[in-house]
Amino acid sequence: MKTIILASLLATSAAIGVAHADDDYCTNAPREKWVSVNLIRQKVKADGFEVRRVKIDGSCYEVKAVDPRGYKVEALFNPETGVLVRDRSH
């Protein structure tokens, strides 16, 4: 199941660019260079997820959502590129 969720989020993220990040680091770019929270929210919604929350977590955007099957999803996105960098789903 996690593979399906991760694959879906990765497919969404691939359209914007490639991430060069590890689990605790997304970007060192100033916030003026970040994509909007709304863009991240729209990307995740476009894949059929119900977005519960998007917030800043360190230098990443953290998204909490529910997939079409009702499973909770938690993922980190690079806020400069909008690319998925880590799936923390349970």
C-alpha cells in the first residue's frame, strides 16, 4: 500500500523537478523562493488525496492527507521545487 501512495506522490512531484535532499533537509533557499502552500495542496489534491494540513516543518512542507482508500498519508516536500522528498506514512 505504501508503495502505491509513494508512487502516486512521486509521479506528481516529478513534473516540477528533481529533489536533492535527505530526510531532514529540503532547501536552504529563502522563503521568497518557495512555491506556495496552495500549489503543494493542489498537487496532492490532483492525485485524489484529501488534504488535511500543509505546514512548514523545518525547511520542508509537511503534508498530511488521506488517500482515496482512506489511509492516512504524511509526506515532506521540498518547498523550493515542490518535489516529494520523504513519505512518512504509517
